[in-house]
Amino acid sequence: MSSRPPISRRRLLGWGVGACAAVALPGCTGRQSATPSASASGTPQTPSAVELEPQVRDLTLRLWAEASDAQIVPGTTSPVYRYQAEVLDGDPASVQPGTSYLGPTLHLRSGQRVRVNFENRLPEGETIVHWHGLLVPQEQDGQPGDAIAAGSSYDYDFVVENGEGTYWYHPHPHMHTGEQVYRGMAGLLIVHPGTADAAGALPTGANDLALVLQDRTVASDGSLSYLTSMRDQMMGFVGDTLVTNGVAGYAVSVRREAYRVRLLSGTNSRTQYLTWSTGDPMRVVATDGRALPQMVEVPGLLLTPAQRTDLWVDFSGFDVGETVQLRTANTFVESGGMGRGMGAGMGSAGDAALDLSGEVAATFQIADSPSAPGSIPESLGPAPSVLAEDAVNSGSPKQFVLSTARMTHWINGTQWEGRVASEVETVRAGTVELWEFVNQSPMAHPMHLHGQAFRVVSRSWDSTAAEASWASIEPGVVEEGMRDTIIVWPGQRVQIAVPFGPHLGYFLYHCHILEHEDAGMMRNFLVT
Ligand code: C2O
Ligand code: CU
Ligand code: CU
């Protein structure tokens, strides 16, 4: 593949995981003076970790979705949909109110039994809640087939099988997920260690921040514009304003200490390349909720819709009053060289390097505090246990061809047809399979599987028309650990090793560009 910035980093497209030590870790040494950007609505809070009870108790929640309003840009109020929740039984700190239109942050514990009475209090339309990344039985998974009408409720009852990490929840009704998420329905779901687990060595409490990265187009009357053109529907909707934790111009004050910063891309379609304004590398400690074996340093970070990536950030080297900006560039490409699908006038160059300078997504203001450098643990988590050679079909991956034709997107020439699965989509619990996404479409698709996280085994090319744009973002693709959502660039073949089970039944896999998902780029696999 093409040139890469000279940064010390393990590249692992394959299985040689674990041995190399993380690179040496100076504190942030970059410097940049900039005017602090004003926050849109006073001082937005950050959904950070809370003080939970020491003993894990079972939890019973009421969760509902309702029409409401929120301030997203200064000076105007937007009509939104939002989740609300209350604790009926259990630790009251489990529900932390969301900022702006965001739903509350749900703080769950590994091993905890959770019951949720969900009510659809929307003015109209079906909905259902999906716990993105949690390993749960089919009827707890919040699938389109379980969507409930306005005025109805759905009872969830599951045990948190995942370890500690960053997850989220969002709606999943067929054809309306994009609109409902865009109107505001999304929230963080943070799994904390069960009492038996080691607490972990990453910063906690006030030094545990979370940023939900999204975009919106807010009209002058405050209303949210969505899908105003055929192009938005086909390509995926990208808002013209960056919105972090529900507000434009997000800023947060930090002490001169080390932080864990959890990033969630809650965008409908925008795949982002994130960088620090200081030029410092991004220090990645977890991907899609799972700790990496060791910290991985990258010059920038690729974040597709629905991906989570946790960073370790040390602000101790900055001066009081300095600001550090998290910048983000949209990485959208249409590969002209693919030459199919979109029709005249829509194709353009996927074959040029991308401009990654980006815009400001969040500003960290360094508060007056003593400088207290942190240190990152040598070892963060276990090496991923899923091995390509364990696959029952190792050597002959199952193929899933992504294509664009007749103004829509396809998986193996098929689309959503309810709770059915073909032979290739039928798998056995307790096995690992090799799957290969083959992208013959002119645009990138972030593919997500419900259930267990998986490993990326390899990336190769069918058509190299989009190779230059890939080369510009490839240093920011972090796949050393487990993922539940991965980008498939135009012309690429991406092989993944997926463990299936333990839960039997139908589970979804789909493109997480919500407009593609809503248009039918979504199927089931059946675990038998
Ligand atoms: Cu965020 Cu079907 O998932
Ligand atoms: Cu999911
Ligand atoms: Cu897609």
C-alpha cells in the first residue's frame, strides 16, 4: 500500500498480535494558542463516569422516547425526539441525564441483570431500542421485527455479558432509524466493571469524559433539516454543523491531568478522521468497547458511524488558559473509477488523497490546576482471542458483496426482507467463521454485526481506484483489537473472523450509514 507518515506503530493486518511494546509515552508536548470557542448553550456538562454503589445491584429502569425540544445552536430551540429514563429499582446513579437532545447516559455493570420497561411515547411511528454492541438474546436485541407502535411498551430483561467499555443505544425500526436518530434518539451506554473485575488503570471519575460526535443542519427557525434531496438519501445524510454532546461549538474545561476520553460517532453517515490541533498523536486504549492489549499511537483516528474509540489524553504539559482542539475531517469519497451505480454527474474522484485538516469538533480549555502527569498502563487488556485459523471455513471465506444499483445499495444482490436468512447467512453457535465484505459500490460502507465483536483479518483490493484516498486515512484505522463496526472502502475486500453464539436466533448485520440501512442494506444472520 502507499506511503504512511513516519510514526512508530504496530501495523497488524494479520495475526501477529501482542508482542510489540507500546511506544514511549511523553505527555502532550504540542502547543497551540487559540481563542477558546464559545459553547453554544452556557456550560454543557460532559457525560462522564459517575460514582456508582460499590455493590452491584440488579437494575430496573423505565425508559421512554418522546417529542421534546433542545438548544443545539445558540439562540434557537429545535424540536427533537429524545430518550428519558428513571430508575425504578437499583442504583440511582445508573441514569445520568443527557445533554441537549441526547438520551441519558446509562451506567451498567458487567454481570448485572437489567430490566427495562420501554415506552414509545412518540407522537407517531414505530420504534424499538437496540443496545449497540451488547451481547444479548434475540428478543432483547431491539430488532426491527420487535418495533412497537406509539403508545405501546416493550419489556427487556437481560444480563450484561460484556466487560467494561463504551457502548450506546439507539432506535432500530425498519426505514425510520435514520430519522429517529437524527431527531435526537441516541444515548451513551457505559459498562462498568462488575465487582469481581479489576477496576482497570485508566482515569476514572471526573477524568473520564465522553464525547458524542454528530452533525446536524439546523434551519433558522430551529427545525432540523433531514433528507432534502435524493442525493442525501443515496449517499447518506451529512449535516452542515458539527454537534458534540448535542451542541454546536462544544467546549469543556479540563485539569492538567490525564484523562480517558470516550469518543462515540453518533452520525447518520459521516465517517470522520480526527486529529489534535496540537499535532500530538492519538493514543488509543479501546475500540468498540473492548480494551486493546496495549495502547496504540496513531497520527489521526478514523471513526465510522457507530464506532467508539477511547483515548488516553494527558493535559499536564499544557499551560493554564491554553486550548486544545479536537478536529475532524469528513472522509466521504465516491470512486469515479468504479464507474457504476450512481449515474451521470454523481461520480467524482475517489482516487485523490483526502484533505484531513478538518473543522473543530470540540475544544478543551486548560483550567488552572497543578500539573500532574499521568502514566498509561503497559498492558490494558487481554490479546484478542479470535483467531483466523480457528475459522471453520478458514481458506474459503463467505462472501458478502456490497453493491450500488438502481439508486440503492445491496448485500449479495439482496436487501432487507424481514426475519429470514439465506444459507450463507446461517452459522453455528460456538464456531468462528471467516466473512469477506467485497465492496463493488463506489462509496464506503461501515458494516456492523450484532452480537459478538470480531477481528479484521485482512484488507486487499479488487479495484485500486480509491487507493489514494484510503492511503490518506489508513494510518488512522485502528484494528489491533476487537471491533463491531468496520469501514469497507470502495474496491476493497475486508476479511473478518467472527465468533458466533452463544445466543441462538436471528441477528442483524447492516451498513451503519442509517440512510442505507433504512433503504434495506440490512440482513440477518441465523445462529443455529
Ligand atoms: Cu447500531 Cu443494528 O445497530
Ligand atoms: Cu448493533
Ligand atoms: Cu452503506
